[in-house]
Amino acid sequence: GAFHSLALKADGTVVAWGWDDGGQSTVPPGLDNVTAISAGYSHSVALKADGTVVAWGDNALGQLDVVENLANVIGISAGDHHTLALRANLVPAQVARLDETNVFRGRIGIGRVPAVNTLEVEGQASKTTAGNWAANSDRRIKTDIHPVTGALGMIERLNPVTFHYTPEYLEEHGIIDDVPYYNVIAQEFREVFPNAVRGSGDRLPDGSEILQVDTYPATITTLAAVKELNEKLKEKDGEIADLKARLEALEKAMNRTPKATEEGR
């Protein structure tokens, strides 16, 4: 700044020192998850991982009056007595050439600030025709391969649910429709597939991280469960065929018995 300095630490916290007549070097208590900082003449600004902005210091000219409901911010710059914020939904889309590899070298957010994943999308996405994303699954790139066993037991432990998002979450993510959704509960899903649940980078008002799930392991486990059920059905079919044969033998024996008794008389 003019006579103060800011430093952003690897843990997402901010350290400030120098001139503090307007409070520009007094970092707000509890400020964390910061991804960028900028120092003005006598005020300071921080950009948080959730795309919101925090400002502190001198407010003689409204430097700290952050625009109401400001979100999806990906860049900040503090001037002498003003601040600029660049929002994600105002950034032109990046263009990838098909003859170039790894054109996107950082995290990309569409309608939101990416916090964890290489690509993060706010709202729905669609394709012209139905189908899934393809993934490399060649046998030659895999090791330590084992069949999925006990699949029926794992599927029985899963709890598919329908749900609505809370009013607070809907208000924060205005693009989400208030309709029933189908999924699982991350905390419950983690008990069956612990590696398929992780933090999303988004946080609740209390600071706790929102969990996200990868339901693909349940899809593969369901295939294994179908195979297990098929084997059980084959066993039952064999048992039924054996019982039918025994029943037919008994019926033939019973049909012969009266005739043999009559001839004996």
C-alpha cells in the first residue's frame, strides 16, 4: 500500500504491517481461505476461495463498502481510494485448439470460482446426445487388479435419497432450481466408499467445508452385485430343477402303487 504491506500465507491467512492509522494493517479476526490480496492507499482487500471479497481499513470514501451480494470474484485490485473486482461470469471463455495439448494449465470455473477441481461448473451441463464421459481404462495401464467382491453387502449399505436444497443454499446459488434431486448423503456414502468423498472447497456459514461425492464406485459395484445375484439365481435354478425331478419321480411312484396293490390282490 502507500505505507503498509500485506502478505498471503500458504495456509490462506493474511499478515499485515506498517501504517495503521485507518486500520489497514489490522487484519480482521478469523480471516482465512484467502487466495489473493491487494493493498490500497489506506485500505486492504482480500479475495476468499469462495469468490467473496473482504475489505478493511480506512472507509472515508467508501473503500470498504463492498458491492452487495458480490460473488464469483476471481481477481481484485485496490487503488488509492477504490477497489476493482473481476467476476468469473464476465470473463470471456477460453478457447482450446484441437492441435494443442494441455491448453488449460490451471483450474477453470464456468459460472463459479474453481476451488478444488480442474473444471468446476455452476449449474447444469448438457450434450447434444446422451452418453457418459469416456475414461482411459486400458488393461495395460492398470496394476493390482482385483474383482469387486461382497458387492451385494455394499449396495445394501447405500441409501439413495431424494431431497431439496436448503433455502440458504438456493439463495447463494441462484441458478439451482428448487426441485427434488436424487443422490446420496456424503457422510453416509463415505462409510462405504471413503475414497469417493472429499471436500469441495465451498464452505458453510460456520466455516465447515461442504462435502462432494463421486458416485461412480457405486455404479461399478452395482454391476458386480448384478453378477452376484445372477450366480445366486443359477444356484436356485439348479435346486429347483433337482426338486422338480424328485417330485416327478415321486408322482410316478405314487401312480404305480395302486395298480401294483390291485394286482397283488
